[in-house]
Amino acid sequence: MLVCFKVLAATVAIDGKLHSLVSHPLNSRDATSMTKSTGNQVAKRIMGPKQKFAADALAAAQQNLQTQQLKLQQLLTYKQNIVNEFLDSSVNGTSESAIKEYETNLAKIDRDIELKKSSIIRGEKLCETRRREWVMCSKKIKTVENLHHRQNHQDSHS
């Protein structure tokens, strides 16, 4: 015989000391309904925080990726502005030192652009990893819920 207890409160503090309360036994119908409802609750209680953590990690990775993409776009715009300014100023002639400075600046910008592209590739991979982690947590919760539903369905037909 399955005996379950409905716990009103686990402990109370009286005069600064913890005291356990007596629990009340449930009848078998209450125990069955409690078992049915707690399976999903247990799955969500155990996996829910992991799923939330995975979702938060995915959101952070996506936000970081968007930031990196925006920075890349800003670098590309900046590079185009530098090129346009150089072309405009070179119409009247440009000194050799100005050309060298332009080439040096352009090389730095190109290096920064390549670094940002690498960062974006890493960010995309991280987003995919975080997405898979979130999907796995969601699948685990769904699997436990389905198993619990199937068990409840079998119990109700027994």
C-alpha cells in the first residue's frame, strides 16, 4: 500500500528553535493525483533552472554576436569614409608621408576588420552551441513529461 503524506509545513521556529510539524496521511486517490501532478513539476523543477540558464546563455551569445556584427559594420563604414576622404584630398595632390600614413591606417583598419570577422565566426559557433544546449534541456523536460503522461495513462487504465 502506497502511503503519501501531505506536508503542511516542514518546520517552524518556536522560541528560536526549529520544530517539525506532524504531516497528515493522504488517501490513495489523493496520492495518485499527487503523483500525476508532481511528475511534470519535478521535471520542471529539476530541468527548469537549467533550461532558463541555457536560454539566458543563448540570449547573451546572440546579443554579443549582434554587437560584434554592428562593430564590423561600423569598421567597414569607417574604412569607406577614410578611402573617400583620401580620394577627395588626393585630387589636389598628396605628399608621400600622407600616402604612407593612409596606407598604415588602412592596414590597421583591415586588420581590425579581419579580427572582427573572426570574432563573429566564433560568436556564430557559440550561438549554435548555446542553441543546442537549450534545445536539449527542452527535449529532456518534454521527454520526462511524456513519460510521466504515458505512465499516468497506463495507471488510469489499470
